[in-house]
Amino acid sequence: MTPLGTRLLGSTHLTVSRIGLGLAALGRPAYINLGRDRDYGRDRAEAAMERRSHQMLDAAYAAGIRYVDTARSYGLAEAFLASWLRTRRLPHDALTIGSKWGYVYVGAWQLEAPIHEIKDLSLATLRSQIAESRALLGRQLHLYQIHSATVDSGVLDDGNVLDELERLHAEGLAIGLTVTGPEQSRVIRRALEVNAKRPNLFQVVQATWNLLEPSAGPALETAKSQGLGVIVKEAVANGRLTDRNSPELPAPLKRYADALRTSSDVVAIAAALANPWADVVLSGAVAIDQLSSNLRSIQIAETAGDWPAIAETPDEYWRRRRALVWN
């Protein structure tokens, strides 16, 4: 297997691997990834999911993954990660951990909960959630990000929130933001404007980029040129760019993967890795065979090119994403 390699994450002191492990689908009983019912069946008991999370973290660490992504709203993901760290007794700098604040998990561990999470980007939520994250992860929490910042939410204009983020930065945390939706580029550029007034406040940006929705690319390139680290999420479009999406898998992607004798997820992640501005591309794998497949993308990214042109309009992509069912 091609080594994953490591690099510094933008202008931070944090070392990351080119592929990271995201815990969005590992820490709560329901998520919007296609085929999750096949991955888990009906057994979503906390103990079973904690065991699976530990197995995935073991496999990821053994493969060289050194970045793990979690959030307060990912059910018990932070708790599962904390129990794994305690069991393995890794030093605090053995891997880089990023978490997020701004969504509150309200699903009560119910697979068919009517609402799974609620967005709240207030100062009170920031203060309560950073305390909760630190209680679980302590010194092993390295990066804290606004979860799905938007221009309309006003979070990037909230002086009290920005002051608190500056205080956390002064205490040693790297600060970042994640973006989502058809206006990702606008939010990224607004964050860069904040940085012009509050130098180096936002050190990392995490955005959706994939072959179906590449519109944030130019803004991410600009962010990278200004010293921000860049993390790519949803590189396989919540399963839409994997073989499990047959027969709706875009035909050009299937032909491209077949020509390379590989699978669609490998091509999708390789295309994200090939962007020169991308520091980390997240794998959302929940099974070891999925992770092993995702990791093969490193070699493809180094040798392939002319990626299949299958992009949708941002509005169409995000409309279809909103329609995905929690399962």
C-alpha cells in the first residue's frame, strides 16, 4: 500500500495524514450515507457502535491515518474516541484531532428520531460545547471548528463569538470553520475577510468538494494561498459516488474506474486528493473493507488525471443531498 504521508495543516503546527477518518457515521445510530442499513443492520446499541468505532480507529491508525474528525453533534463520537484513546494510551500528539461546535445532537439514540440535530451557533453553545469536548478529549483536542458556518447565520459577524474563538486560540487551540451548501465559496471568502481584521483567527477550512460538487475549489485555493489548512469532506457525496449507488452511479465515473480496475470510491477520493490545495481528505468509512478501499486512492491520485466530468449545479447537488434519508 502506498504510504499515506503527512504534512503540516496550513499555517498550524498540526501534523496530518493525507487521508483522515471522519466519525460522522460512527458515533450515532442514524446518518444520511447510502447503504448504512446494510452496514449496520438494526443493531445500533451503544456498546456495539463503540466496538465498531474502536475497530475502525485501530485500523485507521495502523494504516497511518493521523487525522480524526469528530463533532459534538455526532452522537457519542467524541466519547467513543476518548475511550479508544484511553485504552490505547497514545501520547497526546500521536494524532491530530479536530472537533466542531454549533449543532446539538437531539436524536436520543433513536434510529427513527424526527429530528437528529439542531443548529445553534450562539456564544452560549460555543462555551458549553467546548467545555464538553475538553472534558472528553483534554489535551488531545487540537482543532475546534464552527460547524457549518453560513453568512446568513451571522456567526462570522458575531463579535462575542469571534472574541471567544480568539481566546481559545490564545490558549493553544487551532480554530477553523466548516462550510456547507451552495454558498460555500461565499462563506469561505467571508472568513478570509474576518482574518484580515483578526489576523490568523481561522487557520483551517473544511468544505464539501467532490466530482459532483466542485464549486468551492477556487475559494479553497485562495484560502490555501493565504495560509489556511484545507480539509475536504464528503468526497464520495454520502455514498452517491460509490458502487453501492448502482444503477444511479454516473456512467463516466463507472467507465473511468473500470479502466483503472478499481472502484468508484477510489476514483472519487483520488480526485479530491489530486487538488494541490487539499491537505486532508476525509474517509467516512464504517467498515474496514471500505477503509481499505478508500486508502487505495493515494496511488491513483499520484498517477491518474483527467477526472470524469460529472458535476451537477450546486443548487441541484444540495437539493439532492437534502433529500437523503437518515437511515
